[in-house]
Amino acid sequence: MPAGEDPLMTAAGRTPAPTLELVAARAGVSRATVSRVVNGSTSVSPPIAEAVRRAVQELGYVPNRAARSLVSQQSQAIALVAPEDVNRFFGDLFFAEIVAGIDARLEASDYVLNLMIANHDPSGKTMRYLGGGAVDGAIVVSHHTSDRFLRRITDSLPVVYGGRSSIAGADTYVVDVDNVEGAAVATRRLIETGCRRIATIAGPLTMQSSIDRLAGWRQALDEAGVAAGPVVDGDFTLHGGANAMREILDWREPVDGVFIASDLMASGAVPVLLDRGIRVPEDVRIVGFDDTSAALRSGVELTTVRQPSRAMGWHMADILIGVLSGATDVPHELILPTELVVRDSA
Amino acid sequence: MPAGEDPLMTAAGRTPAPTLELVAARAGVSRATVSRVVNGSTSVSPPIAEAVRRAVQELGYVPNRAARSLVSQQSQAIALVAPEDVNRFFGDLFFAEIVAGIDARLEASDYVLNLMIANHDPSGKTMRYLGGGAVDGAIVVSHHTSDRFLRRITDSLPVVYGGRSSIAGADTYVVDVDNVEGAAVATRRLIETGCRRIATIAGPLTMQSSIDRLAGWRQALDEAGVAAGPVVDGDFTLHGGANAMREILDWREPVDGVFIASDLMASGAVPVLLDRGIRVPEDVRIVGFDDTSAALRSGVELTTVRQPSRAMGWHMADILIGVLSGATDVPHELILPTELVVRDSA
DNA sequence: TTGTACGCGTTATCAG
DNA sequence: CTGATAACGCGTACAA
């Protein structure tokens, strides 16, 4: 029989995947033995093991995931759930770093990552996927206070949140930075460099991180006895940042400093300034947040609060894997440090 | 018994997922009947169906995916495979559009999307995932000629490629644009607007789209009898584009036009020009490719070749779903039109 | 219309 | 060290 032709070809022209049974037959052993070899059990005589391995190789056998998962009650997959619009998610490099970090941790494990960019009210389909045993756990990032469905996934799976959440549970974990302090540090920088009319472009206030950064800004202002300038929601998007900056410039009184709660928004806001002939940092000082590469692309290199996004992703995955492997001493909250990165904008 | 407390709680504090059996018991019917109701079979008497639905509701029953997939031989999931570095993938908004398009098509289906950002030589883990029945089909984007592993996934799954591939098969499909023609149109625009020393910043020549765009550039030049300027690889990245532009500027003779094979590279290249006091389009004209929002963020609004990325994603998913549902009249190649979008850079 | 019984491909517990 | 055999949870002929 010529290679590539198989009498058992399906209508679709694809040969059915070989099963344990088939490998066993070819190697002249039982299914159990094949299973042992495949799973690296030591109690198999070398010659037999070798024969099995050859059969596996020849047939291109790959264990059926559904069958394995049915009996083991594990899928060896975890989901990254982002209740965001696709373009939102991809538009902010912060998420790329998070994913890269998760990926890095997963590489050394047997888990595979399923990225689920869900809308805020995911269809039953998504929920059934998450609740139907397709994944062993989930990492949730960028969640909003209005995301009710998270309650349900938290009830059925171990979940690690990126950013504090109002949703708690026995198997709920959080990796975050101190957003209040980070924002305060940013704002103090503005104050120390001489700013006295300080505005802020905030993220959507349906997100805890936005709320915290706003609080930090206010706190630093209060500490220094500096009056709070305008607060505008920039929606954590490029355009939102640009619009917010226009709004601030149209304020009744000019500002001389702006704390912008994400570099992406800042990279939308800075060009607005430059276009109007306003110099950064001479006329208006800017401090961003995140330290993604967007900080370097706005026309002025941004002074910003560095968030260890990649490490955050790594830890989220690490914690989840720990929990899934039954570790009991996993901390429920991990707060990573931020750091002020001084560049040209403030 | 108080709600929320269940004697069957696992050590992890999580109640085991209810099974068909359990629902059946509660509704006082057989498993088969519950299955019928869950799967929307019509042959169930209304009162019984109602009782079952209530039991499902009360127990929060969700079908076990592994079991269902084991018997049906389908996972209702498809994979989007991108053999790219995570930051590469997220850095280019082109992919965001593709994903958005796929997502849009999937929304109206029962399929769920698994995003797999694989390295070029994915671990056995990834291959086992793809080959182990975890997904019913795959969409592959951004593949390089060196990606040997694709051969294997093409052998075991229906695959739709985004961009022409050297890998063919009975169940292999392609959605693409005419890159040669698109690039030629771009280059003709440069020629028509008076450029005579025309360079190009290409993508990695391990990708078919890069090769095609380069060919189109050359073709347009030949047609017009214009000598070809320097060709520099910009690697389809922002920094690559910037470096490539520097290299071009250091060429022995100055250029007056550059066709840049992606907007992302162009948005890295344009600032290099502006920084050196070179005006766009007065001194050097630029035409990009893709028409992602990067075209609007480079300092000059880019004239570019629009690629219907979102529609491409949509069609890739549509074709795959068609194949999976047994359709036999699915075209193996779908070429979507490009369009020159004239803005300020040329 | 409803229930019974079998099989999907694995892993794991037993005997041998 | 190896081979039967019993689950795992579900869909579905087939029988009632």
C-alpha cells in the first residue's frame, strides 16, 4: 500500500486518529501497557517499551485529549479571560506583556493556554466552555465591576485575577501592583518638578485599577496641599486619551501637569499637546503609567510608572498552576512593586 | 441544607459538577431524556421537558465537554495558530483585526476560539494539543516557510491559511489578498506622483506575503522603466522599520519614495524621516500596506494599501466552519481585494 | 414519547 | 511486569 493511502480514509480524506488499541495491536501488547509507556511509567520492560515507542512513532499516535480528560478530570488547559473588545485588548501592549509572561511560565509546564476575549456579557457558549471542564482554571484580566458573569466562573474554577476584584472565593487569587501608591509617586514627581495645576486622565471608573490610580493622584495632591485639577476619563484607549487631553486644554484654567493613567492614553494625549504648540515638558509635564513601549512612541519619551507586566503574567500563571497541583500555601494576594521611570516628559 | 453547602464538597471547596445522571434523578426521568432536552430534541413531551429544564437550572448543569466530545468526535473549538513571538503578534494591529473578524463569525456559531501563539518550533505540547482532538480545525496566520510543523497539523486537521502557503492538502484552504498587485498599485502611486528613486522596506522574506509585495514593487518599477532603489528588510516590526529607514537614508544616493510593506513598519520609519528634517511627502513620499490604525499614528497620515483584514478573518472562520460542517463546495482559495487609500504621505 | 444499553479512548485498579 | 476490566459522562441506536 503506497504511503499516504489508507483504506480507512474518512469521507473528508483524513485517516482517523490511531487509538491506544491500534498501537497495542501493532506492538503486540495490551492497551494498558501502551498507556504506561506513553505516560512514562517505569514498570515496563525495556524491550517492550521500545517496541511500543516504535509503534507509536510509526502510527503517529497522539493521545485523545477528550478521553484522557474524561477519566483524569483534568484538561491541562487554562483560559485567559479578558472581558474586553478585541481591539481594546490588542491595542494595549500591556496585555501583550501579560500574555508573554503567562506563556513563559506555561512553557515549563504541561498546560496550554486558551485566550478568550469575551465581550462583557459573553454568550452562553463561552460560559459553557469555561464551566464544562474545557479548562482547569482561569486567569482574568481587565475586568470591570459590571462583569457579573465572573461570579459564575469563579464558582466553578480556580481563578487568578490580574488586578483586585470584588469577587472573592476560596479559590480566588489576585496579582496586582499598588496602583494607589504608583499613581501617588507619579503625581509627586509632577509636584516636585514644579507643577501646581495638575490634571489627570483616568481609566474607566468601572475598573478597580482606574479607581485606585485616581485615588493615588488625589492623595498626592492632598499631601502637598495642591488643589486638584480636572479629572477626565480617557477610557484606557489611544483616542480616549487624545480626546481627554483636548477636554483638559479647553478647561477654564491652563494646567501645567497631567498624570495619565496608562501609556496608551498618554501616547494619544501627547501629540494633541504638540500639535497645539504646547511643549512637553516645558509647558506641560506628563507622567504615564505602565511603561509599555507606547511610552516611547508618543513624540516625547514618557516619564512613567513602570508596572512589571510580564512578571505579573508569569506569577498569575505560576499561582494558578500551584493551586491546580494542589499546593495549599499559595498566597491569595501578590502585590508586585512599581517603579518611577524618569524620561523626558517630566 | 443551607444553599451553598454540599456534603459532596471536594477538598478544594468546590462542588463536583452535576452530571446528566444527577439531573435525571432530580427530574425523575432517564439520562437519555435529559440529554434530549439539553440538545433540543423535539420528541420530548412539554411537561417533562419543562421539569428537566428546571432541574438543569437548579443544579446549574453544564454538559461535560470531554465526554460529549469523546462520543461526538468533535470539540466545537477551533484554533488560531500564529507562529510568532507574542510581542510580534500583539504589536501588529493587523492581527487584532483578523481576530476580530474570526470572532465575529464565530459568534453566530457554536465554536469557540483557542488562540495559540506558538513559537516557530512549538513544543510537543502544542502539537499534542492540536493533534489530540482538542480542536476540530485550525486557522494559521503569519506563517513562515521554515515552519515545518505546519505540515503535521495540516495532516491531522482541516486548516485555513491566512496568506498563501506552500503546504497543500485536501483539507487546506487559503484566504489572501493579491499582494503582488497591491504592492504594484502602491508603487505606481509613488511613480505617478513623481518619485524616481524608489526604495522598499520589505517584510521578512521567509514569508510569502513579503516575497509577493517585493515582487509587486519590482514589477511596477519595471513596467515604468524606473530603476530599483534599495531593498531593506524591516522585519514587519516597528523598530525594524525605523532601522531600515536609517539604512536607506545612509544609502549612497538619496531616495524620493519608499514603499513600506506594512503600516507598522511605516510608523517606525516615518518618525526617522521627520527627525532628520526630511519632509513627508515633500522630500520623500511613503506608501504603506495594511491600513491598520498604525497608519494614522506615525506623525503623517499614511497613504496605504488597504487590506480587508477583518473580512479576511471572517472568511477564514467561515470557510473552516463550512468545511467542518461537511460542505463540499468550499473554494480552496479566496482572494480578497485591496484598495489604495490616499492620505497625506504620497 | 421514553428508557436501556452500548461505545467513544483513556487511566487506574486489580489479578495473574 | 503485564493484561483484563471497570469507570469517566455523554449521545444514540434500539427496544418498549
